[in-house]
Amino acid sequence: HGSLDPEVRKKHPLRNRFVDFAYHDAVIANADSWHFTTEEERTTCERRIWRASFAEPLGVDVDQIPRGTRSGLFRQRYAIPADAKLFLFLSRITRKKGIDILLDAFTRLVAEGDDVYLALCGPIDDDMRSLLDRALADPAIRRRLVPTGLVLGDIKDAAFFDSDCFVLP
């Protein structure tokens, strides 16, 4: 969960120091190497990792991705019209993922047309609850903003099949 990311560590510096002492320091001292998913992540890590580290994106096994066509299951479950443009965000609802940017862009997009919906699929971090509540209180977008919480299995597959665009700011 980004426990070595400087932006994440800023949130709770005292807690992070305790976690470093109780856990991270021993893990770092005993690690043979460190895997980062991007070079930027590796270079911005505030902890100095003196042993080997490398950046390698997480792989995706395309053979494991279910194939299908629009099922309508996701749209039906969340009352999204079949002819609407559906944007899908599927990840943790957290500031680090750019939800504030996404909601701002979506608000502007809704102002341009009536046929767009945004499904926010994933668990909501506590620090995002008020931002999401404000968005849901906005009469311009509340009907088109669909926070589902965590989706798994068939409904998760249907979310991908039924959406027109996947978004991850």
C-alpha cells in the first residue's frame, strides 16, 4: 500500500516512524532486493535501500483476462442506461489515485452532455469519504456517479464488459 512512498508517509509521520522501528527496518536490513513497479517509485523512495533494487512493471497475464461482450448485467444492477457512455474506475478510492482530478473532469464532462456515467468501483479510503459525499450531493452529477464499493467475480467482469472507457488518473 505504498508504505515507502513519500506522499503516503507524509500523512502519519509519527505512526510511520513506529512502523519503521517495529517492522520496516528489519525487513529492509534482511531484504536481498527490492522490487518497485516504476523507476519513479524507486527513485522517490525516502528510505535508502542500499542493496539491489530494480524497477519492473507488474505483468498482466492476458490469458487470464475473461473475454466477453457487453452483458448489461452491470448497467442493469446500477440503473445505467444502455446507450449512455460509461466510464469505469476500478481501484481503491484514495487520494493517491487522483479521484479529485477524476471527479473534477467528470463534472466538466457532465456539463457538456447528458449521456455519461462514472462507476467508481472499489473500497473507499476514509479520507475520501467527504469528497465523495460532496460529489454525490452535487445535483449536476449525483445521478450519473455510481459508487459501487468493492466488486468481485461476475459483476467485476461485467463492469469491464459494460463500460466504454477505463479511467485511472
